[in-house]
Amino acid sequence: MELIKQQNTASSPETQVLALADPVLFAAEAAPLPAREQDASAEWLGTQSNALAAIERLKATIDEETTKLESRAVVDFDTFSQRKNRGLLELTRAIRLTFDIQADPRVTPQLVQLRASLIRNQAALQIHLDAVREVSAIIAKSIQEVDSDGTYSLPMPGSRS
């Protein structure tokens, strides 16, 4: 009868199997883990490695975009924007899941490398943005000159009125 009660209160098929195999394991599952054991289980589950993997994927995306910008290849900005947003979301979630990510000595160098990639990407994007502004100014000036018949414009110095 006790075994049936344990089966009915189990929260998942995995815990039901554990409850059938060893009732002590099932009772241990219900008790919260002490903080020290939670840290150990977080490392075991790889939450710190998830954060490191997220940093590496985000860095790879940023480096790929920067390389394309620097080589003047065609860049699909919408796709890269989506990928960077997704990477940032993944990184944010991975860091939130990690109790004490600063304790991992691998995190700081990875974040420093990510920051360097972001600075390089920002510089490449700024060059392209400046070029777009310059081209758009030239186009706007050309349109203005074509549309104007000179009736309302000021005469240029040295020209006849």
C-alpha cells in the first residue's frame, strides 16, 4: 500500500521509477538541497559551461558579421541582428541560472574576448553607417538639384542673375 501511495505522488515518470526502485531516493528528492549541494549540482548540470558556450556562440556570430563587413561582402543585417539578439537572450538566461558565475576563472577571459569582438564590430558598423550617411547625402543633394528649376534658389556667387 505504501508503494502505491509513493507512485501516486511522484511528479514524473523518472521519479516514479526511482520510487519503485528505492523509496529512500524518492524521499530525498522531496527535501530541498542545502546551498553547498546546489552549487555542486549546478556545476554537475553544466550551467557554467552553458554560460561559456553562450558567450562563445555570441562571439562567433559577432566575429562572422565583422569579418563580412571588413571584407565588404554582402551582409544580411536582419539575420545577424536576430542571431545577436538570440545570443544575448541565451547568455542572459545562462548567467541567471548560474549561482556564482564569477567563481569560474574561465568566464572573465571569455567575456574580455567578447568585449573585444564587440568593439571591433562596432567600429566596422560605424564605418558602414558613415558611408551610408554620405551616400544618402549625395543622393538627396542630387534629387534637390534635379527637382529645382532655380526659380526660388539663391544665385551662386560669380554667376549672372
